[in-house]
Amino acid sequence: MNQKKSITKLIMHGGILAMAGILVRVIGLVYRIPMLNIIGDEAYGIYSTAFNVYNIMLVLSSYGLPMAVSKLVSDRMAKKHYKDTRKIFNVALLVATTTGGIAALITFFGADFIEKHFYAGYEGIAIPLRILAPTIFIVSMLGVFRGFFQGQGTTIPTALSQVIEQIVNAIISILAAYLLVQSYKNSKNVAGYGAAGGTLGTAFGALAALAILLLIYFAYRPIFLKKVRRDRHSINESYTDILKIIAATMIPIIIGQTFYQISAALDDIMFGKIMLGAGMTKSDIKRAVGNYNSSYVILTGVVMGVASAMSASMLPSIVASKARKEYDAINEKIKVTIQTNMFIALPSFVGLVVIGKPIIQLLFPALNSDQGGVMLRIGGIAVVFYTISTVTSSALQGIDKMNVPVFHSSISLVIHILLVYILLKFTNLGIYGIVIGSTTFPVVIMILNLISLNRYVGYTQEFKKTFGIPLLCSLIMGIAVVLVYDLFYAMLHSNFVALFFAMATAAVVYFGLMYVCKKKKYI
């Protein structure tokens, strides 16, 4: 019964975080449409490339902190070690202040060096990098508070802060992008200033989220301190030991995520340098990268955000089960999390493949929808691979196999770099070579993670209910979507109307088929 309640709680809190993640991604998708039209595709290429650099600095400085704090807090709270929990929180804040501050200073003062020596094909990237620099410090602090609350089994503060962060981000990004483009329209770096306007929203959004979490924390603090005063179970861990534990927990997470972020940054660098050598202009390079980061990365990212949210929710739950040595519960939680994600990822993959081009035409009319549509047909399957690799990596971290996903990511990175280099250098695939590389990157991690989970906790992936039936329903949905879209477009010649009826058909057919399968007890 306790295990069933634990699974229900996992799904509920994972669902809250997942819904917030979807809402955040949708807001991000919506505001980027006017922002892209304001700054143009060249500026968006700079904007997205600057974010890849920002993500690397963020990962190196503090990415592992939310997961590390969540994991350690969950373990101590399960044992009623409230004094030790408080120490973990205080040490984590100190770490965030130090590492986030150093990374922010390096990014701000090193922006020109980064542009000159690494991003010759992206003139103007130093401008948005300077705007993003203080954001690194803010997000570092933000991660500690989110990890603290998630470690106590609640995802509501994180979800609320994420939604507020994105709303503020959207408003400021559009406004700042417009004002800076107008102010610097005669400058040779107008694209860089346009990109900087978009990044300014990120800074203000993170600041708003931190303010919300501080309010929640100070409201909760008296309750938490009461638990600390009554604590008779803590082993009184020293601050030095806690610092070592935090470092040992977050460093493998940082390294693993760094490999993923480095792959994106290396893709930008290799594409720029190799395509320049092949005779491609700097403007065309920025347009292609901007299209890739809009048509492909943003649309697939909406689905991938669900996996990240569910994994973040699953981690403290698995840590608690590991502390109680409930290995059957661990396996069940992994299975349920993957099944829940596949319920969304598989129809999303089919949908992106069959109507990706019309979606791009509707959302990003300034972009090359033919090119974007091909990207989604080639790489739409990545949402499935990424989802499984994310969940399984989080599961391995939850059972204290922190270094295992790191090792798997390093293997995948080497394969990824070699594959992308070969595709860019020796074929005419161009930007499609990047898509293929980004699609194959999570495949290696996924396979190796599943092998390791089987080895350490006896986890065996179930296929029929998790993949077979949802995929079959998705394929039938895909056929219906194509027929409906083509029918309404032929009659009315309206992409918007045809998409509306196609998406309505997708929802009815997929959920209807899944309901029938559930009633027949196929799932």
C-alpha cells in the first residue's frame, strides 16, 4: 500500500512539474515568434549560439546543485535529520554564490575573447553574452532553493517559480528586443543588440523567480526551524564533510550535462568553421543555425521538457526508496516514469514528423519551413531517445551510481563529435548533419543506461505497454492527421484552419485509441 501511495505521489508531483514545464515551453515558443520577427533570423542565430555558451557556463558553475540538493535533502528528510538538512542548504548557498559568481565574471569579461577565438562566424555574440553573465549568478542561487523544496517532496514552489520566470522573460524579451533593434538599427552590430534584447528577458525572469522562492522560503522557514529544534536524529555532519558530499554529488551531474552542452556548442563551432571553409557566407551560417534552434530545438524541446520535469520529480522519490532498500519500488518508479513520458513522447514524435512543416509555417513565417520540416522528419525521433536517456540517467543518480551516466555521456560525446565532423566535412548534408548528430547523441546514453540499470537493480524494460501500443496508436493518429490536414487545406487553402482540424483529430484519435486499449486491458 505504501508503495502504491509513493507511486501515486510521484505521478502527481511529476505531473505538476511536467505541466509547468509544458506551460513554460509553450510560453517560450509563443514569445519567440514575435521576438524572432523583430530581431530577424541572423540575430536569432546569435541569440541561440550565445545561449549555448551560457548553458555551458551555467552547467560548469551550478547545474548539478538543484539535483544534488534535492538528492541530499531527500535522504536526510527521510531519516528525520533536519539539522543536517539545514547545513546542506547553507553550504549549497555558499557554493552557488562562489561558483556562480566566478562563472558570471568569466563570461562578462571574457565575452570578446570567446567571440574572437571560438565564434568567428557569429559576429556580435559578445553583446548578449555580457547580458547573460549576471543571469548565471542568479540561476545558481535559484537552483538551491528549487532543490531544497523538491528534496522535501513538493514540486509546487519550483513549478510556480518556473511559470512566473517565463512570463516575465517573455514580456521583457519582446520589449527589450524591439527597443534595442530600434536604437541600434544603424549599427553594424544590430543583430548582436537584437539578440541581447532577447537575453535581457532571461535575466529579469530568473530574478523574478528567485524573488518568489525567497518569499515562499521565508514563509516556510519558521516551520522548518521548528523541526530543526526538535531534531534528535541528526548525526551532526560537519560543514567540511557536507561540502565534500555536495561536491561528490554535483560534480558527476555537472560533467554529464557538460558533455551534452558541449556537444551543442561544438556543433555550432564545427558548423561555422567547416561551412566557412566550404564557401558558405556568415549570414547563411547564422540563418541556418537560427532555423535549427527554432524549427527543431524549440519544437522538440517542448516534449523534452516533460522528461526533465518527471526526472526531477522522480529523483528524490528513488533516493528515499534506496534509503529504505525498496528495490522493487525503485524498478516500479522507473517503469511508471518511462511509461508516462512515452504516453506523450511517441505521439509528439509522429506529429512532428507528419505536420512539422505546417507548424513551422504558422509559428515562424520568417523561417525556411521546407528546411525546418526536413529537420523534424529526420530528427523528430530524438524526443523518444532523449526522454528515456534523461529518466534513466536520473534513476542511476538516485541509486548512487553518479559516475555511470557521466561515463556513458563521455562515450556518446566522442561518437557524436566524430559523426558530426564526418557529416559536415565529407557530405553535402549541411545543417542536417547537425540534426542527425543531435538525434544519435541520446541513443548511446539510453542503451548504456538501460544495461546498467539491469545490472544494478535488475530493471528490465517492458516494451508492449510502454512502446508498442502507444506507438501503434500514434501511427494510426499520424495517418488520420495527414488525411485531415490535406483535406481541409485542399478545400480552404488555409494552413491555420487545416492545422486546427488536424490537431483536433490527433487528440481525438490518439486518446480515443488509448482509452479503448485501456478498457480492453491491453495497457
